Amino acid sequence: MTTESPRWFKSSYSSNGGECIEVATNLVASCGTVPVRDSKNPFGPVLDVTAGAFASFVTSVKAGGFSAV
């Protein structure tokens, strides 16, 4: 268990269009997870994603695996 707090950040690609998430990658080493939250609701629920799953997601996004709706 860690007492380290998440350091949240939003992508520099975010154009502030209201559909942004924030992640806290500083907990990967100590917890093995990447917390993810809705940037519009910073006190709302947080989804803890395993570091491996988050890395796979980022790789898929970069490869064009998801299309904009």
C-alpha cells in the first residue's frame, strides 16, 4: 500500500471540448495502476487500470484502433 497521492494531468492534445479524462501515471511504480477520471468531475469516481492494460490502450490509440464518433 502507498500513501502517495495521484498527480493528475490531462493530455496536451486536449482542446477543452468537454470530453477529457485525466490520468495519474505517478502510481505505476508503487501500485501498478494508472488511475483515470473524468476531468469535469474531479471528485467523482476513479477507474484504476492496470499498467499493462493502459499501455495496450495507448498503443491501440496511437495505431488508429479507435475512431472518433
